[in-house]
Amino acid sequence: MPEKESNGLGNGPQRDETVFVVDDDSDVRDSLASLLTAANFKAETFESARAFLASDALSRPGCLVADVRMPDMDGLELQEELSKRKSKLAVIIITGHGDVPLAVRAMKAGAVDFLEKPFEEERLLSSIRRAFAQGYAMHSQAKAVEAVSQRIAQLTGREREVLSLVVAGRANKEIARALNISPRTVEIHRAHVMEKMEADSLAELVRLTMRVADIGAPSHLN
């Protein structure tokens, strides 16, 4: 359970996203919660990575601000755990130690920023805004991939075969030979594919299918 929840009361609209602060230092947690509240962000603080992982935070929109030096599970280990769980939360790592290798490790693992204490308040707030923007982009991309996958699921097996060959750049006659069907039949299947995929052009069809790793075509067509 979160140790504390703060609702932004500043001027301007309240954000739906939450800044999840994980730090074993109660003074740091309280200080960051006050700063975020004043900046009109919602904040929830946790005294440990384990407490954070045991909450429902991973199912909600927001970003994570985690200290790198914590007992039991440190901030980088928490970041790695989020990656294993395929979390969409953007991560900001903070530390009181100028450890360059840790900074490199955090950034390579996808952290939005690595802040060394004491840091300027605006630097943290700017990083949080970028984290929210990154999280929104990832969420939008995930939704787009899901939508395309659902359209592909509506295709018949033959239509997926045709789709696979079309996006591979094969002409209708080549597809007909590969599938042992007539070019006219290929045209019919291709029209159905365009309709079900909601694509207005070949370029749009290719762009859509590039969003998913596997369109489900049989391996002998790859």
C-alpha cells in the first residue's frame, strides 16, 4: 500500500497520471511529494521497491521516480523488474552518489533520466513531463499494435498468406504461382485484405503490418 498520496492543488488542470516515488528515506519521500503537489502532479510514495511492486501502481498511468540506493531491491533492480513485467511506466532514477556506471546502466535500460542529488527542482519536473510524454507515446503505440493485430485476426488463412506476400513486395502473378491459385483469385483476396485491414492503399497496408512482428502467415511463405 502507498505510504502517502498527494493530490495536486496548484493552478491548471489536474493530471490523470501519477508520479510514483520509491525511496527508503522518509525525508526525501516527503520532500518530493510536497514538490510534486505544488507543481500540480498527483504523487504516491513507497518506502521500498517491494512495497511498490505489491501495489496496483503498474496497472495505472504514470511514471516512476526511484532511488538507486535502497536495501533489498535497489532502483536499477526495480527498473529491470519492470522491464521483465513489460511495464509501460517510464522511469527516472535518482541517487546521492555520482556513480557514472550506474547512470549508464540506467539509461541503457531505458530510463528517461538519471538525477544526482541534490538536483534542481525544475530538472526533476522537466524529466517527469518527458516521462509522461514517453509513456503516452508507448501507450498509443501499444494500442495501435493491438488494433492492427485484431484486424489481422479477422483474416482467413488464405488472406493472411496473400497479405504476407503482398507486403513482401510480390506481384499478383507471383502470388498466384506461390499459392497455386489464379491471379483473379489473388485480386479478390487482396481486396478483402484491404477492406478488413482498413487500408486505403498498398503503402497504408505495409505501414499497418510493419507495426506487428508476425502477421500469422505460414512459415513456408517467409
